[in-house]
Amino acid sequence: MRIIAGRWRGHRLTTPGGQRTRPTTDRVREAWMSVLQNDLPGARVLDLFAGSGALGLEALSRGAAHATFVEKAASPLKALEANIRRLRPESVEVVKEDAMRYVRRLEPDAFDIVVADPPYDEGHATALAELFLERGFARILAVEHRTGESLDHVEGARTRRYGDTSLTFVIRES
């Protein structure tokens, strides 16, 4: 896996070993960032279920001002920390905590953009989208989920499908 565009374009990322982590493919990450590209410069980004940090690091590479990474598992945290040491971004925070617990404590407008790649088939994508509408902790939520987990019931959701993977974007009106 590598950074696709921006100042770190082409840099390879360390990924966690094992079967539990499902990295976002370059193709899906590129589609994800193309939707967010105009909102990234200067943005405060929250990367939930961060894994190796590929999404938040891609956002930083493309001009985001700050990224907070939330991950609780040891192997992904090691990969994330290695990637941060290698790229040396200016403004990052790493939080070792359950992502859903973390987001429940956020104040309105705590971040500009939230990117999330939760484990499939555990209902996290739906719960996160509903919490986003209820709490307003960012202006934009972008969440990856299995195509079978429909977020069509979420007000304002726009979903793009890439085979078994879907990306849903929810933009909160100011």
C-alpha cells in the first residue's frame, strides 16, 4: 500500500500483519479522496478505526492541517506509528481507544472531516452515521462499509459502490 497523491505521493506504508485488518485498496482510497479533495486543504481530519493510518495520512499528504487517528488494536497501532515516524507529519495525534467510544464524547464541530473504515458486518457504519447526524461532530462523514450494509436510510447519505465495498458520504448542512 502507498500514498497515492500529494506531497508524500508514492511513499509505501507499513501495514499490520494478520487476517483481522482489511486495508482499503488504492482504487477505493483514490475514489474516496477525489470526493473530498476540495475540502481537504486546511482541514482537521479524524481517522476512525485507523489501522495503518492510510486514510488520514493520505488526507495530510493532500493538504489537511491535522489528523487524529483512533485505533485500539496493537498490530495496527504499530504500523500506524511506523508510518508516522517515516513521514513525519507536522500535526497528528494518535489515540488508543475504541473508535465508537471516542466519537460519543466529541463536541459539535470538533473536526471538519471524519473518515472511517470500521470492521465489516458489525453495524459500526450505520451506528456511526446515525451518531454523526445526532451529534454533529464534523461537517463531513465518509465511511467505508460492505455493500450489503445499506445506509440509504441516513438523511443526506450518498453512496458509491465498488464491488463488495461501498463508500457513503454524509454532509451536514451548516
